[in-house]
Amino acid sequence: MKVVKIATAGSVDDGKSTLIGRLLYDTHSLTEDKLQAIVEKSRQRGFDYLDFSLATDGLIAEREQGITIDVAHIYFSTLNTSFIIADTPGHIEYTRNMVTGASTAQASIVLVDARNGVVEQTYRHFFINNLLRIKNVIIAVNKMDLVDYSEEKFNQIKGEIEYLASKSNFQNQNITFIPLSALKGDNVASKSENMPWYQGEILLDYLEDLKQEDAQDQSQVRFPIQTVVRPKTDEFHDFRGYSGKIYGGDLEVGDEVMILPSTTKSKIKAIHFFDKQYQKAKRGSSVTITLEDDINVNRGDMIVKVAELPNITKELSARICWMDKTPLRLASRYYLKHGVNDVQAKVIDLKSLIHTDFSGKEEYPSALHLNEIGEVQLKLSKPVFYDSYDKNKENGAFILIDSKTNNTAGVGFIK
Amino acid sequence: MINTNILKVGALESEAIYILREVVAQFEKPVLLFSGGKDSITLVRLAQKAFYPAKIPFPLLHIDTGHNFEETIQFRDNLVKELGVELIVRHVQDSIDKGRVREETGKYASRNLLQTETLLDTIEEFNFDACIGGARRDEEKARAKERIFSIRDDFGQWDEKNQRPELFDMLNGRIDLGQNVRVFPISNWTELDVWTYIKKENIQIPSIYFAHKRPTFIRDGLIWSAADDIVYREEDEQVEERIVRFRTVGDMSCTAAVLSTATDLETIVSEIRESAISERGARIDDKRSEAAMEKRKQQGYF
């Protein structure tokens, strides 16, 4: 069974949680006890319909305010697909949680309230989906029941988004438009009889047709070392294995490799996964490898193929999405975590603040505030071994950590 | 060729192994919270795989409520012996005797909440900086909001409105003195995934997970064990022998059984697939209120 990771996006009250509740309900994924709880709560609150958002808004404050504050991860399956959905918040102040939910998604559902059309948060979320290079974006025009299932309204919204998309710098993104009503169930899991003018796929069919590996592109193999395994037992006296997860491509016994930063060369002697050995290992697998030569390899080092070297640098140019209340400023210092490699970073240039409505950028701003996106130049205490985010998502992203609070303060996408 | 992505549980397995390796790399004194239930048994298997051929590089900690199913304790001791790992046991009874907590009384009395105090005391006693647990996001909707590295303060409190963003695979384990992290490597697993994995790996689990005859009584539509005195029973609650199994193994006083004839893993997997009631639906501690789990977590509950 394939696994498909999806994130939701859209402005507050556009009905993200309701849509997920509806998907759960229509795929019979809500167990009797959970459904019963929704029925009772809806009645208690005096609603004349089932409030499906109660299925996902798991925090007290969320139910009190009727909004989503943090990402909820929801799991459900159909016959051939297992879905992981990150239900993300719509409020501007929780944009960082939206980015968190979307970072590992291969598809993103952006909800638009058919009555209000494209609003500021729609721009912003559409922009972030672009920045994160999420391959498949579904523009779900919701609440069609409240605009008399008007085709004209739907086309108007479609036109506005298509105009935005034309300004995007990620032209390979697949954008699909679906008119639906999460509350009533139109075009969610069954074809709506109220919109005969819509000939496209319904939402669930579209999601089921997504392929599992769509999230990342095949590129060059990267093996960042997490831990060195030295059992020091009689049976494995001289065993020295390097553990990590494989990104970008595959590894095979006999591959000529280089260890970074030392640039020492060696060959892969064996690939271990628990008590078995394999000739080849596919990307995404957490394995332990041994090398032909006795080399000093540490956590944070990276093993790559000799013919496929990444960029090695002590200065980075990146787009940053800022996630902390304390703004990012010129000359500020942070811990930078690039995969499992930790270095220190100093902001040596704050080049621009990018407007998330695709209207361009402001040059040399004084700071990047919470939820703002900008371009920076960073100087590093030690080199990192990177690919551009366009080529390899995992090896092209990093986080900045505030050295005083230890909070994750921002995420960067390397150019 | 090893390609863990082919199977869903394979991809989840690689993710969990990655997380466990990050814990060992980023923390000085990690510990695995072991309840004897299927989720913590699965965690132990994953830890074994993550560091093989070396031994699991952290101890197991069992917070013993004293309300255990006999079989799970035997099972625990055998497992620890087989793997050669250190086991630490701390008893809720000791916290009660020392006056740290007060025993609940009456019909719904349970020691589930009291565990928190014993856990926090133990974390302090050993200076553990990372506690690895088998909680899953599909269990309950407050759990669905939990990060993989979840920061707790001195009081074990979860600041649910101010969680660190977790992007891609990157896990930020930097903490201040006095803080610790709860780590959930199987966050993205569902109950069905856990069972599918147990079956695939042929992992041994305690016998109470399989259908067996047990003296039971019914309360609030749920089936309770009357095999011993641990679950409080009123006189008019009739004991009857039924064929049951348990879906979760928590404190006996708050864990209900389900009617089942599943005596092997194959049948359990298909039973879970068709089940109409959620796993925690048989946990009375979650039924106290809609916000029961969140409130417990704010107080440091695991």
C-alpha cells in the first residue's frame, strides 16, 4: 500500500478541518465512538449539522475559539492508499505551523471560500507552497453550496490563481481546481449532482491517484552520518559502521565514495540493515555501512559518490522563512542545523524581504519579522555540504536555532 | 536490495530508526519508557535495529502502577534478559507511601494519572534528558498535535501553543538545564501499522493481547477484568466468563477488554482493520472529558 502525505492550507474559516473531517467520515475512517462524540458535541453546541472540525481540533483553545492553532496529523486509508494529512492553521500568526505541516507534503490542498474568493492568506499559502516546491497543489474552492454552485464564481477564482501561478518561479507545479462543499460533501468523496458543469476529478479520486514518490526527485545520493556504531564485543570486535538515512539516490556495495569534509576516498564494503547484509540500498532507507579503509568518520560528515560531489561552502545564500518573535537582523548569530550537521552562522547580508503576494520585494530591509520571507547571506563557522533546494530538498534546507532560547527560529532554502 | 520504502511499515521503520539515532547523538542520558505494551515492545525492536550490532545504548524505564497484568511483568523481565539491557523500575506505590500522591478511590479509581508524579521524580533522580515513548498521533486528538521532539519544562509541562516547528527530517534537541524532551519515534504509525509490523517481524507480545477466557463484568458498555481485585467492582456488577483480548495494556483499572476470538496475529490484524471502535475507546481515562489527554499532558503525563 502506498503512503501519500498531504497538507492543507487556506485562510481561517475556509473549512480545512471540516474538509478533513468530511474525508474521514466519507471513507468510514471515523470509528463509532469518535463519531458519537462529534454528534453529541454538535448537538450540545446547537448546530443543525455535524461539525466535523471537532474530529481534528485537538486542543482546548482550538475548540473554544473554533480555530486551528497547531498542525494535527490525521491518518486514514482507502483500499489502495494510506494518507497522512497535516491539518494546518489558517491564521497568519500560526503561519510557521503551516510551513511545518507542509514541509514534508507531496501535495497541498489550498482551500478558498467561494464567497470571499482569493484573500491575503490564499496568496501567502500559495506562495509558501511555491517556496517549498510542493509538486501538486489542489485549489479546493469550498462552500460552493453557499454561492448556489455557481460556475462563474468558480471560474473567477480559478482565473485569479492562474494569474498568480504565471508569476511563480516554480513552473513545474501541477495545479488542479476542484469546486466542492466540505460541509455537504459535494465532490469530496462522491461526484456532486449540484455541479454538472464540473467534469474534472473529485478530490478523493485525485488524492488516490497520487504516486508515493512524488515528494522528492531522484537526484545524487547523499549519506549524512548520524552515529558511528562500534559494538566492541568479541563477535564484532573490529566492526566500525556508519549509520544514517540515504537521500537523493541509491548506494551499492563497491561504490567509490568520498567522505566529507576530509575528502578521503574509499569504497563501500558492506550495507547492513539489522542482522542482514544487502548489495544495494534505496534512498529513504536507514542503514549502516562499512568502508574498505579504516578512516576517521564522525557525526555530521557526509558520504557521497566520488563522481557526484555536492557544493562545499562556508558561505550560504538562502531564502529564509522566519518563525520567531525575535526578528532576524544583520549580524545576528544562530546555530544552523543542516540535516545532522551543526554549525554556527552569522547573518552577513539581509538582501530582501519578499512580498508573499507575488508583487516583488523590498531591498535591504532592517529585519525579518515573524512569518516574513526574505533573502539572506550567511557566514558559517564550518563548511556544509549542500545541494540547491531545487535539486535535493533534504540536502538543500536548514533550520536556524536561536542560541539564547534554543527555539527553532527559521527555516532556510539554499539557492 | 534493501528498500524500506516499498512497504508502508518499512518507510515508518526507517523514520523511527532515524529518530532513535538522533536521540542518542543529541542527548546525554536518554531512556526508553517501557510499559510492557505492544507499542513499547515495538520501540524496543526498533532500537535493537537502529544500533545493531551494538547493544541498545540506553536503559528501559518501567513506571510500575502496581496494577499490571501478571503476564506483562514476566514478559518484560524475559525481554530485558534476552537483550542484555538495563531495566529501571520505579513504583507508583512508593510515591503513594511517601505521600507524594494520593490514591484515587471509588468506581473509576485509577493509578494512570499518578504515574506522572513517579515519572517526574525518576527523571530528576537520574537526570534523564530524553524520554523515548511509544505514543502515536492516531491515538487521540491531543496526541495528534504532538511533535516528535516535544520539549518539557522542570514541571514536565507541555506548552502546546508554543511548540517548535519541525521541518523536513531536522530535529532540534537543544534544551536548557532542567528541561527534557519526550521523543515519539512512532508518532506517524497507526494502530494497524503497529500490528502489521509485529506480524511481519514476528515479535513476541504478552498473551493478554490474544483471545483468552477471563472472568469479566460489564460497566458503561465496556468489559472489565474481574480476574483479581484491582478493578473496583460494585456488588450488583455480575461476573461472567467471556472470551476476550486487550487492545491496549495500561493500568488494569482503566483498561477494558474487547470480545474477540483472535488467537493469532493474522486474525488480530484483520480484526483491527475492520474495527468500528477506536483503540482508546477502551480507555476510561480518556472518557473523563473531551480534553482529558491534553490536561494530563500539560501536567507532565507521558
